[in-house]
Amino acid sequence: MTKRIVSMALFLSALWAPAVLAEPVFIQIFLDEAPVKGVQIYIGNELIGSSDDAGMLETDLAPGNYQVDLVNDDVRFPVSIPVEEEAESEATVIFKRAEGEKPAIQIGVYRSDDAVYGLVAGQVISSDGTPVPNAAVFVENLDTEVYTDARGIYSLVLNRGKHEIEVQHPNFESAMASDVRLFAGGGVNASFRLLDTGPDGQEIDLSPQRLEEVVVLGVFNATDDTESIERYATTIVSAIDAEQLSRFGDSDIAGVLGRISGLSVTDDKFANVRGLDGRYIATNFNGIMMPSTDPMRRDIQLDLFPTGIVETIEVQKSFSADQLATTTGGSISINTKGLPDERVAKISVSMGFNSDFTGDDVLGYRDSESEALGFDNGLRDMHGTVLEGTERGTRLVICPAYDYSQGDPDRTTNITQTGQDIAGLYDGCTPQPVAMAYALSFRPDYDIDQVTADPDIGFDINFGDRLEFQDGELGFYLSGSYGRSMGDRGDAVLDNPNGVTGGYLRSKDNVVVSGYGVVGYEFDSGEILSKTTLLRSTDDVTRRSSGIESREERDLTDVILEYVQRQLFSTSLNGFNEFSIGEMESKFDWRLGYSETDRLEPDRRSYYIQSSQLVPSSVERRWSDLNEVSKDVGFDFDLSADWGSENFSTLTLGALYSEKERDVDMWRFSFRQGSYPVDRGVADGVEAVLSIENIAADAWRLRTTTTATDSYESLEETTAYYFKLVNEIGVDWTVELGARFEDFTQEILYPNAPQNNGILETDDWFPAVNVTWRATEELQFRLGASKTVSYPGLIERSDSRVFDPKTDDVIIGNSNLAVAEIENLDLRVEYYFGESSRASLAFFVKDIDNPVERSIADSSGSQAASAITFKNQKNAELEGIELDFNTTLMERDNFLIFLNGNLSYIDSTVDLSDNQLRLEGETANGRPLQAQSEYLANLQLGLDHFPSDQKITVLVNHFDDRIYRIARGAARGPIMEKGRLVIDLTYENLISDHWVLKFKVRNLTNEPVSYVQNNREIELYETGTSISASLSYEF
């Protein structure tokens, strides 16, 4: 009996021991911000449980180190969890949907006296969904009590562990949430729905259908994603965040903007917002104004900006006082990546091809060895003595070949010239041997070759981290990329009754290099960030067109060899500090910026051939260099205070000073026949005609063709002061009132033609009102009204004749251009439903007084047909509707299908001046604004498969017909760019914790690019379908 009792005691003690020694372990699992239910949790082969609705599992384990496996759909993820005596263990695992991002894991062992905190926040509402302000929120057994604000929102910082939270209000039944488990450093959203008290204290029905509702979820950041940016803005905003940028797969910002409602892109570079081109758009990069790399335009070439360094793109479509007064169509804000939350390191490579031409022969010519790196190694440089000896390409008078000295036999034929005349002639001319040396310094590279179109390649690398430093955190992020791609238009067709009928070939070799870095310091009351960007893009273009010139009915071959280097350097220093002034909260936001752009076009060569003969006067060698420097300084001071029981206001006072200095140098040279006759036939190539031997034999002589206005300097200064008052009136209304005073000065100087100098000075006040009414939690209305302005561009109002560097068309400035003033009215209705679905409908009306339009020159002669000028028209009216939606079509545990899209209808009419009607024809009155499409549309259909971490997206973009260029006379009509549909496809797969594979198909249907005039197709070409793959590894 004794033995049996002892055996029983030993057996019972063995069962009891684990329970006695076991300690609590808590595991919580998220997918981004959402808790994940149903994840099975194993230790070895033993299932210990599954995560609940809050993504949490609680169990007890004996002290020791455990490998816990999280299993979902046969995917097993290991986590190491230590368990110690008299302590609680926590493990938080946050899986990421974004490509290549590793799960974030936080492990901790805590004792009861550890001071480790988390955040509890939520909203208190009534039974009908109305926020409840001034409700008391307190924690059981703790001397902690807070009150909800005007929106019914509260927050509490509590020690980790389990808590009971109670809410009380005299007009409602109290409510309590028990067993609220708060993890260390984590957050819980505990929201309450309160019931009204009965009349005169009467008891009310407390059946389960009437009990208060308490929702406990993982907290999230309401400013990180696109929906939050749009939903919580005080103005009308459209936005794209980093996740969407990655999903779209566009390599540069220009490609992305065309996917935003109401936006399109022209020439693959320039934005058009709500039917308005660059003169009506304000663009900033990290909060500072940007210089341009286009000598003819003020707006920014957006293809320079790679998407890989961008965090968000915001397009504010209604003006507010803190924006530039030129925010008529919209203000485009490009915000690059900031400090990482943790260490990041990633490297990726890519390769692609085009179905039409990769591996085939395309056009090319002799180039330098370093062009693959995006630099010319000096092959195209001009000898410095040529500029010096020709007065910077403006004058070259060659002395006669004979010698005027005494005894020269030829002097007998020139006896009428005195010695003084001869001396003057020598002083004002260049000796022929010197002029010949100038001509011989121009390398005879003219002929086109066939080169093989190589596959596209790319390389990206980034690294960043943050660490604790004193009372804050110091962080940095570095990124670099390289890419090379080839473009070709195949057998393009020309059929222009006013130009050439035939066809052309055009190829472009593009090299893109970028570098980006940010370093910053974040502390409790603010931050300081320094962002530096270097972007470089090089285009090497070869074009040859052949056909019959319609007017002269003669065959013509036109050749252009062009190499353009564009570079942008930008550095900004900005920060903010938050502090209190009495009972008011304040914030001081400041920024400094320096940006510099360069556009270098070394040795552009062009010529044409008629009847197999080179036309000497058509030969041009051109060098141009544009440098623009922008300096910015600005600040905003916010002062916030409560007033009344449910109201909150923020007053913003701000100022901006911006200065842009531009220097443009251009030099043009050509050749004329000399004293030695030579055959101009090009059977052996143009280089055989313009050979060194022929120049040395005096068959060709150098001549200058630079005009006095090819080079210029300019200065633009913007000084602004503004105020903005944002009033949160109760929980339903936000009213923003503001005004901006802006002083603008524009000065253009021609060193070689000072009589063409010009200056524009203007200043005005620009008011703005924006109102938001939140009718329900899901439905809100926005209304905006404002006055804005459009300033003429530099070249537009210069009293000079210059040449378009791309087309060589004559551009005639108009110094009488007036500033255009615009009145704007915007309305948007927004509806938010489900977890991530939303829809909006926007209406806008703009009335433009004195709009500046690209126009036909009122001149005659051979250049009249192509000459361009700019004129104020009487008036323009623009109105439109935008529909934008994001919706989840189907969501299951394993997959998600979504559909996003937008549709815009834009209608504009221009009331032309009497002179313009005479040039364009009476039927042109009421035509649309140039570059404005009537319909714009986008669709994005996506599928996410969670178990395999695969994503596939189909992207559809459509723009309608738009005026490319107006023409003289009603019989011709404007040249229209035909609308087209572009379909793209992207795919990505997280093939392991570190590797991500992506595929992209661009221009799937390869719809032709077409230009028409009076229903006649005058130009047609295809760009092909491009297919690329990339592989990235995250360390």
C-alpha cells in the first residue's frame, strides 16, 4: 500500500510540476496593421493553439528557450522566444505585404515592476455614430483619467499588460472594456459606442442587442497611405504613395502622373493637370521650387525623377494660401523618402527587351567610349580658340587669299585700295589659314551607321539605418541607380501636305544615373532633415527622314544627330519644432533649398540632302548650354488652440523667397563653298563631301550662324507672405480661410542684343476658401474657391527671335504679354466604405482672363508656316468632372482582388482675339485649350495571393484627342495628337524572405502614335512592346 501511495504521489507531482513552473507567453501576429486570425502555432510537432480575432494567442510554458513555428497554408515561419521564471514573455510578429520587406519581430521578457509602455487610443461615439466629446476615460485601479476631444478621440499611455478601461458621460450609459491586453511598445484601438440614458433615470433595455460595442484592433498610422492623405487634407488632393509607385512599375514620375485623375503627360515629360499645361502648374520637390532643364519652358521635365527615391506624390487641385499663386491646375509635390524605421539594405538588377527592335539594327553614329556611363569624353567638345576667334560664334570674316604687301603681283589688280584700307581690312578679318584651322577643328562625323539595339539593363542599391543618439534618433538613407535603354520608332510614316510625304527612322539611346541621400535627426519636439539628390539623364538621338517635300515637289532627306545631357542637383535642409505658448500648441516649420540644373547639347549636327546632293547651307553644328540655379528660403509658423467645447483652430503665418537665375549659351556654325570646286554628291557619304581634305583644299569655309538672341541671362524672383486659418468647428466642419500676397519679377537680358532686354513686375493678393463638411463618418463634401495667376514664360515675353532647340522653328517673343488671372471653383464629394474602399466625384470650373496661348506668327516668308509666337487671348473657360474610386471586389483568407480607377471629362473653350481669328480662321473660335484632352481614364485591376506572396496588376491608361499645334487658316486646322489606349502588366513574387522577382510588360497592345490634320493622318509610328524582369535581394 505504501509503495502504491508513493507511486501515485510521484505521478501526480510530475503532472503538477509543469503547471507550477509555467509562465505566461503572449504572441500577436499582424499583416501590416491588421491582426491575422487562424495562424497555427507549433512547438516542434505539437500544436499549442491558433491566433484569435485580435491576432493573439496566450499560453503557458516552462522556463527555457523555445522555437515557435507560425504556420499558415503550409508556410512555416520560426520565432525564438525565451521564457523566464516570474516573468511574462511577448512576441509580436508583423508580416509585410510590400515586396521584399522582412517581417518585423519584437521579443521581450518583462516582470511586473518593469516600466514598459504602450498606447491605447480610440473613439467614443453615440448609438447613431456621432462623436461624444468630453467623455471621461479612465483605467481601473489606476489614477489615470483623460477626456475625449471634439472628435470623441482619446489616447492613454499605459504600462504593458492587461487593463480594464471604462468610459463615462452624464448623458450616456457607461461602458467598460475588460481584458485589454497591451503589448510593450505596441498599441490598441479601443473604441466605444455609448447608449443614451433613459428619461429621468429610467432603466433601459440592456439586452445583448442594446449593449455597448467595444472594438479592439491593432493601431495604424493615419498619415502613411494614399487614402489618409486625401481624406484628412483640408483641400482637394489626389495622392500616390510608395506602395502604389512600386505596384505601377513606372520608372519615372512622368509615367506615374498620368495615372492620377485629371492628369496627363505630354512629350513624355511635362504634366497637364485638368487640361492646363505647365504655365498653370506649380511643382515643388521636397518643398522647394525647382529649376527647369528646358530652354523654352518654365515647367519641369518630370522624366528626370526616378520613382525609386519617391515616398509620395501629392497633387493639390484647389489653391490654398501656402501654395504658389500659379496653382491653377494644381500643385505637384514630389516628396522623396525619409529616414527608415529600421535598417534597410537592398540591391536589384533588371533586364528588358522590346519586341519590335531589340537585337535588330537601328540607327546610330560615331560616339565616344564613355557614353554608356552617361558622359561624353570630349569627342563633341569645341576648341576654345574657335569661340574666341569668332566672337562666340557671331562673326567670322575671312581675309582675301592674296597678300597686300609691297611687291605682290596681285596688288596691281587692287590699286584702288590704299594702305590704310588694307590695314583696316586685316584688322577686321580672320586670315584664311586661321579660319581654315577653325574649320578643321570640327570633326567630320556626319554619316549614319547601323548599330545593334542592345537589351535594357538596370542596377539599384540602397542602404539606410537609424540609431539612438542623445535624446532622439539619428538616421540616414542612401540610394543609387543606373539604367540604359534603347528606343526606336521603326518605320514611321509622314504624309503632310504642308511638309514632307514619306517616312523616317529615329532611335534613342538613353542612360539614366541617379544618387540620393537623406540624413536627419528626430527628437521629441521636432526633426531636422537634409536631402540631397543628383539626377542625370542622357539622350543620344539619331533621326533620318526621307520623302517628297510637298511645296517644292522635290525629294528631301533630313538628318539630325543629337546628344543631350540633362542633370539636376538639389539639396534641401528643413525641419520643425513643436512647443507650447501658454495653453496653445505651436509649430515652426522651416526650409532652405538650393537646386541647379544643366542641359548640355554638345555638337548637334543637322543637314539635308536634295536630289542626292548635299545642301551646304543646311549644314549646322550647334552647341548649347543651359544652367539654372534656384535658391529658396521659407517658413511656416502654426499656432493652435481650442475654443468653445468642440472647436479647434490653427493659424499659419508663412513667408517665401525664391530666386532663379538662368544662363543660356548657344553657338551655331555652318559651311559655305570656298574657292575650290567639289562634287556635292553623297554617294560615298556626307563625310566624303565635308572631308578634311576638301576643307584643307578650300572647298568649304566655316561660317557663323549664331544670332544675337541665342544666348541670354534671366532672373525670376518670387516673394510671398501668407496666412491661413484652419477651423475645426465641432466634429462635422472644417473651414480654411487664407490669403497670399505674391510679388513676382522676371528679367531677361541679352548680352549680344541689349535692345531686346525685358522686365516684368507684378504683385497681387490671392484669397482662398476651402470648406469640408463631414455629413457622416463615411461621407464628406469639400468646396474650394480661389483666385490664382499665370505669369508669362521667359522666352514667351522676350522681344526677340530665337530658335526652338528641338525643331529649329523660329520663336518670336511678345513683350506685350499680360499676366493671366484665374477664378477657380472646386467641389468634391467623397465616400469611404469598407476597410479600404472609397469613391469621389469632383466638379471644377475655371475662368481665365487673358490666357496666354502658343500662337501663329503674324509674318510672311519661308519661315512663316512654322514660326511660333505667344499671344493673350480674350478669355478661356474650363470645366470638368472627375470620378475616382478604389474598391475591393473580393477578399478571402488567401487572396484579394481590387479595382481602382478614375474617369475625367474636361471641356474648355477659348475666346480668340480678332487677330488670332484672322490667322486661325473664324471656325477656330471656341476651340479647346492646347494639349487638353476631353476624356482621361485609368483602371488598375489587381490580384494579391497571400500564401504565395504574388501580386499581379493590369493597368489601363487612356487619353483623348488633344491639340498638338495650331496652324494657319481654317482650311488646314490644328494638328491633333490622336488619343490612345495603353495597357501595362506588372507581376511580383516574394520568392523568399530576401528575394523578390518582378516582371513588367509595357504598351501591351502597341497602339500607334498618330497625328492628324483635317482628318488626314500626317505622322504615324509605333514604339513597340517592352518586357522587363528585375530581381532584388534585401539584406
